[in-house]
Amino acid sequence: MKYKIYNLMVCFLTMINLSHGQLGASQIIIEKDCHGDIISGSFILYSDSYVKTEVFNLSSSICDIEFFMEGKQLQPEDILILSDFGSIEIDFEFENDKSVIKEIYFSTLTKKENVIPIHMGSFQVLNEEIKEGLNKIINVSGICSDSIKIFFPYGGTISSVSLHKDKDDLNYSNSISYGVFGPNNFLTFSKADLGKHYLRFMACHWGNNFWLELKE
């Protein structure tokens, strides 16, 4: 997955397929979570259908969020058109507040409400990093809350992640299992979990083990 860096804060670029009215794996992952942080990012809506798609009612649970496309601020009444096999990139910006639920909403003719959750204080492990067995180092010094979410990729129909003390430990202290586009593809850590952890990632046809280090 590609990413962009805005205001010293990483937003992973979310790509959403609107073909046949389906909302695929879509979540915006933002490393910063402190009150007052200025958050900027973007997401892409795309279609692999021959039918043009109308996108409207773009809104959010975040009161002061602003949306832009090609530098122009979008209004709630604007209707965006995706041509066949086309895509549009929508930028957003808001000042982080203390609200727990942060989501972006939009409608199409085939689905009244599509929801893109925004996860603050979160990080992502990429497919390529797992396949290469890299030592994944995550600096959590910019996180104000004690809860840290680490998201993992969709490796196949079913993916699973287990957390171990070291590579010889056959018992796990925590684990998750999730399907394609399932929402629970993350493990939650706290500041008390700083240090190195050994993870085993398994999918239908591939898998690997790697170290995850949380540091300040």
C-alpha cells in the first residue's frame, strides 16, 4: 500500500472500489492522536466497472473537517462523477479533537451510506515487510493516548497473527484472525508494551515470522 506524509504525520492512502456498489477494505490509518494536531490526508475512490458512478453526501462525524479535490474545497451538495474505470482522489484536513468516533461518509446510487473509519494513534505493517521478515520498528513517541493499534495486511481469504515472547515460544499471548476486508485486522498495545515482540503471520498460501519493536 502506498502512503503519503502530511505535516509530519503518516496517512496511509486508502483506495476504495465502488464497482457494483461494494465498499472494499477501507480504513484511514493516522499515526498522530494528540488533541490539537492538524491532520491532513487523502483517499481514492475508484471503479473497475463500465458504469459511471455518482458520489454524493460526502460528510463526516468530525465537525470541522474540510474536503478538497484538485485544490478546490468540496461542498456537501457537490456530486462527484467517477467515469468507467476511473478514479478520484479526495483530500481532507481537520484539527484533532477528543471525539472517539472518527468516520467519513458518502453515498452512491447503489449504497446509501459508505463508511470509512479513521484510526488515530495507529500504525501499519505492510505485506512487503512481512514477506522480507524485516525487523519492524515503530516509534510511538508522538502518541498521546496509551492505546496503540498495529494493523496487518489482508494476506488471503483468512489471515491470522499471533504474538510471542520470542521465536522459540510456541505459546502466544495474543492473536487475531480475520477474513478478506474484515475490520479486525489489528492488535492493540499500550505504552507498557514497549520493547521487542515476535509475531507469526499466516495467510492461505503464504506466511512469515518477524520482530516488531515498539520504542519511544
